[in-house]
Amino acid sequence: MYDFAYHRPDNLDDAANILKINPEATVLAGGMTLIPTLKLRLANPSDVVDLSAIDSLNVLSVAGEKVSVGAMTTHSDVSTSKELMETIPGLSRLAKGIGDPHVRHRGTIGGSVANNDPAADYPAAVLALNASVNTISRTINADEFFTGQFATVLEEHEIITSIDFPIPRRSAYEKFSNPASRYAIVGVMVADTEAGVRVAVTGAGPSVFRVAKMEEALSNDFSADAIAGITLSADDLNSDIHASSEYRAHLVSVMAMRAVNSALTQ
Amino acid sequence: MADDGIGASVRRKEDQRFLTGKGHFTDDISRPGQVYARFVRSPHAHASIGNIDTSAALSAPGVLGVYTGKDLAEDGVGAVPCGWTITQTNGELWNAPPHEVLATEKVRYVGDQVALVVAETLEQARDAAELVSVEYEVLSANVKLDQASNSDTAQLHESVPNNTCFVWGLGDEEATKSAFNRAKHIAKLDLYNNRLVPNAIEPRVALAERDSGDDSCTLYVTSQNPHLARVILSAFVGLVPEHKLRVVSPDVGGGFGSKIFVYTEECAVLWAAKQIDRPIKWTADRSESFLSDAHGRDHLTHVEMAMDDDGKFLGMRVDTTANMGAYLSNFASLIPTYLHGTLMQGLYTTEAIYCEVTAVFTNTTPVDAVRGAGRPEATYLIERIVDESARIMGLDPAEIRRRNFIPSDAFPYQTQVALEYDSGNYGPALDKALSTLDYKNFETRRANSETEGKYRGVGISSYIEACGLAPSQVIGSLGAGIGQFEAAEIRFNATGNVTVFTGSHSHGQGHETTFAQVASERLGVPIEDIDVVHGDSGRIPFGYGTYGSRSLAVGGSAIVKAADKIIEKGRKIAAHLLEASESDIEFTDGNFTVTGTDRSKSIAEIAFAAYVPHNYPLDEVEPGLDESAFYDPPNFTYPFGVHVCEVEVDADTGEVSIERWVAVDDFGNIINPMIVHGQVHGGIAHGVGQALLENAVYDESGQLLSGSFMDYCMPRATDVPSFEIGQTVTPCPHNPLGVKGCGEAGAIAAPPAVINGIVNALSSLGVTHVEMPATPQTVWQTIQNAKT
Ligand SMILES: Cc1cc2nc3c(=O)[nH]c(=O)nc-3n(C[C@H](O)[C@H](O)[C@H](O)COP(=O)(O)OP(=O)(O)OC[C@H]3O[C@@H](n4cnc5c(N)ncnc54)[C@H](O)[C@@H]3O)c2cc1C
């Protein structure tokens, strides 16, 4: 690591102020991505602003038709929340499949969504469940939020405060993990929502994306058979030592069908 | 003795300190005035080195020295040697280019070291290392094993035409040719034995200190064999005379072979400690371990088996290209030759065998021994071609093995490839494994899996290994630059407790328990009164350390010999004290007794008399009770066994799950069953890792793509089933304990068992081979290819 100043404010205003005064500052949530980056000397922030003392970011509540998850809620808290298991079991199961116990007890939903790793799980849930991302200054709809590989519409230093998930009729996430890291090689979230059936795919492309053809087919007939013949073109998909783009395209179909079956049995 | 002697599952003595965080690993040691080293490593796989500007680094805060290869050369520092000379098929000697401690003209792999920075703190050393500016002229990289020896491939070493280190052969080429001419059936396979990163939990560490008072040096280092390290550092690299160098390898957190070798980093740190006269510590970070710990395997092989109409093996032909990496690591040349070619007989009566190995240099991390070292590669290709032979003959894989096993009455058995198997009895191991698995009813289980949409397969692997390295004269005649006896000293203290000094080294194997059990059984001293000391050239006799499953067979035998000397001397002392004739003294359970009487002295009383020799036969024996012995084995030992696994394949995703694993191993006599089971478990997990998960992959420019645990997949507990472990016992006939060695067996047996299982599962789809690691993508792709 290079030297940096460390801050641990206990309210959002202080956090925002420190960030404003220090243009080279960065926000620290669970540190599961940031700390390794610092240790490998791949980042050199002047200041690190740790959000862990801001209690308002660490809440999970069900209010009417939506579940609101604070940005600092850990994957472990999401996966074990009773309210969530009753309202959006697909989301708690997704959180349960992130990384390993260490990562789940440190990593946060805000950090994951802000980072928009192409292989992260949460972006699929945010997009498929038609969630909205609340920040310190505005609310952003899922369809506008993710813009590309490790890229979002967040402004420099714009802190995510919480994410609101409308409760779907049913939803499920199926993931094919990278055997080494446990990130998604392909993850598919299928959700039957107020806004229609939504299918979001993570891991396969540079950033999370929806599959219109599958959504259409499932709107007419919410069954695995309905999408059995639908395959993605491998052209725009990722390819690496673990999975070629053709293999990823194939896995999207397999995982989507499994997700539909899983949603139907919940 | 039954409670803690030979055959008892004594809890490991060393675990008290390991489980309570009281182990003493190299990085736990800090010396007064200690400073820190950081290496400047090449980011390129292949480049000429131009100017190296160290001025900015030298003036950075806390910096004590910045050194390049030039500085070492000017001081006469030698290259790190490879200790096994190879004579090629054409009668010429191999091409063995030097491995400089710090590269001077060229860098040859990503991670190659070009400079060493020493500073007061580690962070200062890291900061300064970033300030060293090295001019590189990047050259094209040679990373493809199958193209390495082409004349138009980038050439690594000036003295090595076509990057070819050697072409070596073993066996009878003519006889093999004629066997193939007579053959009714020929099976053929092309296989790749994937490259492994050893990944011990503890990274490598070196802490070097000079004592200017007597001009001696101490090197604390994560080594599997401190004396060998001392010889290499003094005689070859020329850093410190042997008598002025103490090498200490304290608790070592796993080695798997990768810590056998003397690495350039250790040499550089030791040299620098002499320059600045401060203790210097270097601790590899995990990224450095991935780049610079010697890797394992990486063989490309074409194999053919010739058979008669009954599926009897008439001849086998093997053509292997072995990757040496960028430089020759200490034993690199040994692995694909005398630890690989010599195993080609397997468990079978194959009448003629010829194995040819071409060793090549590439712009990759040096390759050397990793758990099994050559024997997993041999076993993999043999057991795969045996299954392929069964397939083309339409024979059951178990049946073709039975037909070709060396019969139990044929031992000692002279193989076609130099070794003489001392003992063996293979049929019972196969029978036991198959009956434990309920092989008979496998097809029912296959059908059950099918109803769930899964493909189920069964895979057999029957292996043999040559362990207990090694008869010094034999290996000397084959090119070894070293001997391989083992040493032991048993020192009774005046109060009757015992310290056993061994030249063997434990880095997870449990010597402190097993060796104490051996001494306890022989001497009749309770195990809690015996401590085993290893790993410090300043305390132990000259030994050759631990690798090649040699510790108990060779090191344990040395302990037995030393114990026999103790008893012999004790008998003389007892005869004097008991006023009896020496021939009337019996020794049992720790007591010297006059035959037929109840007059007796305990061994503790004898020890006391030896250290306080008032009433003592001084004209006959010297005071003290302290004996040492060296044991050089007459032959290797030959553990064998049969592993059988059942796998299920999900054809939709290509995922493989291992449902059952039955291992029947023959390690000869067993001292501590619990420890042996632990070694077998770990070995199988290691082998499953190779078969399904682990792969060191380079891109075309020579960057290691699987350079961290995010991409290099180690086996986890959930990747293996609960093992079902059994034994047959065929004692080794030539060592006093009748033991053979067990540390590598699982890693040798497992890969072909897994792959044979997968191929068996997918046979109905027309799949005849799957490459390792059989990752979901590879399996899925193999299924797609078979469909078209
Ligand atoms: C071994 C391992 C395995 C993993 N496996 C998975 C997996 O299977 N699936 C998966 O989805 N993820 C996985 N992860 C990632 C993990 O889930 C974390 O969620 C992720 O690293 C980011 O969350 P964090 O809280 O650790 O964020 P940090 O590392 O603290 O921060 C990440 C980035 O987000 C920014 N940031 C953090 N919080 C906010 C905020 N509230 N507002 C704005 N910006 C913010 C930071 O400045 C930083 O740039 C894995 C990580 C590891 C180390």
C-alpha cells in the first residue's frame, strides 16, 4: 500500500465533506475489492473514507411494496434476513452464493453495485427486479444505472445510500460460478415483476444486460420450455481462460431455464 | 508400547504448537538490526536488459543498497546449478545454461529478478524498487511447448540450439519397434499433463545474517533440506564456505517439492547480508510465489500401446516433451527422466518399452518437482493408455489390468526401464478396491444417475511409484551430483530422556511423531520423553532432507540403525553393572535383563551410568550414550495401490462431481495410520486439483494469466467426497522397518482415476479423452466436439 489518510465519519454529511475537500479520496465499504487493490499498489488514493460508522447506511426494511437495503448491508445480512426471505427469496439466495463466508461478512451491497464488476451478482438482481439506487443526491432507476464494464452513472464521490427493490411476484437467480474466485461466469436473474417479466444476465458480457427475447417469451408463458430455444449470440460476450464466449452463451440459456424452474418452485 | 509405538495412531506431537499458533516459521524469526529486501522483477517474459538506473532508488529514504547482476558477477558469485547431468541419446552431454542469481544480459520469464533493493523497512524497499529503472528491449516470447524446439521460435539461451536442453531415451527402442510390428491392436493417445503452481500455504522466506566476529553466516530459509542448500550455496554459488554457513529451516508451512530447491532470491539475500552486515529478510508475497516458485508437470506426450489378440501388452512407446521453463531448477532434469521414464513399466508385464523425452526451454517459470515429480506424469499416461487399450479391445478396464499385472511370484522383477521392483502383489489391491466400491453393481448406479439426467462413470487407476530416494551409487551412476543416504543421531540425556536428530525434514508430514514412535518402540522409552530435532545444519548431522516419500524409509531406517548401536553399547554397560556376561543380557521394553533372572537395569539407568561413569567399564566403552548412523538404501521402495472413483457429469454445464473415492494403497508396514490417512487424503485432493481445477496458463506474450487465487483454482473440501481408504500390506523387503512411503501416492494415483472416470461416463457420447484440468468448459467442449 501507499500511504493515505484514513477517515471514519459517523454521518453522511461529514463523509461528503471529506470527499469534497479531497479530490483524490476514495470511499471504503467492505474493502473486499478496494483493499486488495491498495495492497497490490494498483490504487493510490490520498484519503480513504470508511463508511462503516454511518449507521443510517446499515438498515434493511420492508415498507409496503418494496424492500429497502442500506448500502452498507453485508451480503451475509442480506442472505440471512427473515423479511427478505419472505418477500424476495431470490435475492437472499443470490447473496448467499456470493464468494465465501469471509467475503459475505465484509462485502456490502453498495460496494458491489458501485463497483459494477462484470462478474458480480448483485447487478443482475438490481436490473431484473427493477430496483432503484438511492444516492446522497438522487434516485437512479436500474435501467439507467449500469453503463459498462466497472462503469455506472455515479458521479465522482457520489455515495450510494440504499437500494429499493420492488417486491416481485416471483424471482430466482441461478449462477454458474468461476471455480476459483466464485464470481459469476454466468448469472441469470429472472423476475416476474409489476413492470413485467425481466431477465438480467451478469458475468457473460462487459456489464449486466437484459434479454428481451426471453422476457417476451416468459411474459406469454412463464416456463422453462418457453425459452428452451432461445440462445444468445456469442459475439459480444466475454471470453477468458475459464469460459469461451460460446460456452457463456450456452450457459446463459441453461441458467435462465434453471432460474425459471427455481422461481416456479418457490 | 502398543499405545504409542509402531502401528498406533498417536496424535501428532507437533500439533500442540501448530494449533495454538506457537509454530516458528521463518517469517516469525526476526534478528536485531534486521532490514528488508525487495526484488525488482521483469514484467516481460523475454527481453534484453539495457541500462539499469539505480540512482533514484539509492537516494530514496531508508535505502541501504541496490544491487544488480553486475555487482554479483564482479564479486565472483556463481550460477545456481542443476544437480543432475543428463547424457543424451546421441551420447552427448545435455545443454545446461547457467542460471544467474540476478539476470544480467536478458530476462527470460515474467518475474525474473534483475535487481535487489535493501532498505530499513519493507515499505521503503518496495517504494525504492519502483524507482529502479530498467531499459528493456522486448523480444518475442517462446511459450508454446509444442513449438519450443522449432528453429524459428525465439531462442532463450545462446548455448542451447533450438531451446533443446536434451533428448533422452530409456528402454529398448528396437525391441519395442518389433513388438509393434507383431501387434494385433495398437492404442494411441495424445495427452497434456497440465502445469501446476505448488502453492504451499507459507510463501518462501529467506533471512540471512552475517556474524562479522567470526565471518560466519546464518541463513534461515523455508527449505525442505538445509544441508543440501548449504552445499549448493557454498560449493556452487560460492557465497560462504560450508563450515562458515549455518542453514536453518525451522517450521515450514508446506513444500510439495517447491522448497527442495535453492532459489536465486536466497542467494541474493545471503550475498547482500555480507555486503551491508545487517540481517536481511525477504518474504515472498503471494504474487511472487505464483511467479517464482518452481512449477510442476507441463508434459506433452504421445503414447502408444501394442497388444496381442488377448489384450496382453507387447510394447509401449512414449514420446514426451517436457517443459523446463526458462532456466534449469536444481532437479529439473531428473523429473522427466529418471523419475518418469523409469516408471513406464507400471504394474504390467509389458514386454518392450521405449520412452523418449525432449526437454525444452520456454519463457516461463522454471519447472521442477511437485508432489510425485515425474511419477504422476508417468502414471497418468500409463493408466490412460491402459483404459484406451481396454476400450479398443472391448475389455473391462479392470480385466485388462488383471491380465497384464506382474504376477506376485515374479518378484524381484526386472523392469524394461532400469528399475528392479523388490516386491509387489497387485491383484488383491484391485480386488479389494473393486469390492469396496461394489463395482459389480456399477451399471445400476449409472442407470439411476441417467434418470436424473446425469452421466455416471467409474475410473480405475492402479499405480506404482519409486520412493525412498535413493541408493547413492545407483543415482550417481545415472548422473546425480549428490548422494541420498539419510543420517540420524540418538542422544540420551543423563536423566534418561532422548533427543533424536534427523537429517530428514518435516514440513507437514509429522516426523516429530512418527520418528518418535520408531525410537520409542526400539528403545522402550515413552514417546513423551523423545523429541525429534530437524532442520538446522548447526544441530543435526548431514542429511538430505525430505522429498520423494523418502523420510521414513531412509531417515527412519537411520534411526533404527542408531538405536541398534545404542542398545549394543547399553548391553555392555548393563553387563558391567549387573556383573553378568554381555551375551546373557537381553533387551526388551526398555530394560536390560540378565537372562532367566529378575536382575535388570532400565535404559534410563544405563544412560545415567554413561553420563556419570563412576561404576563403568571405561576400559571397554566410552562414556556417554549418543550414537549416530547413516543409512544408504540398497534399492528404491515401491509403494503401489489401486484407486477407484465414481463421477457424475452434468452434460448441460460440463460440471464433474466426484461421488465416491476408494483408495487401497500398499505402503508396507505402517507406523502411524492416522498420519498415513492424512497424507493419502491430502494427496488425493492434490491429484483431484490437478485433474479438475488447477492450471497455470500463460498468454502468448508469456504473462501468467492464472497468477492469483482468483484464477488459479485450488481444491476445496467440497470438491472431494469422503474418502474410503483401505490397505494391503506387502512390507519392503530391504529396509529394517519394512516401510515404503506414502506422501505422494494420492497425487500420483488420482489424476488418471478422475479422467478415466469422466471418459467412462461420457463414453456413450463418443468421448474417448478429456484433457486436464477437466474444467466444466473443457468437459462441455469435449462433449460438443464428440457430437459433431
Ligand atoms: C474472494 C472474493 C470473492 C468474491 N466473490 C464474489 C461473488 O461471487 N459475487 C460477487 O458479486 N462479488 C464477489 N466478490 C466481491 C464482493 O462481493 C464485494 O461486494 C465487492 O468486493 C465490493 O463490495 P465492498 O463492500 O467490499 O466494497 P469496497 O471494496 O469497499 O469498495 C469497492 C468500490 O466501491 C466503492 N464504494 C463502496 N461503497 C460505496 C458506496 N456506498 N457508494 C459509492 N461507492 C462505493 C469504493 O470506493 C470502491 O471503489 C468477491 C470478492 C472477493 C475478494
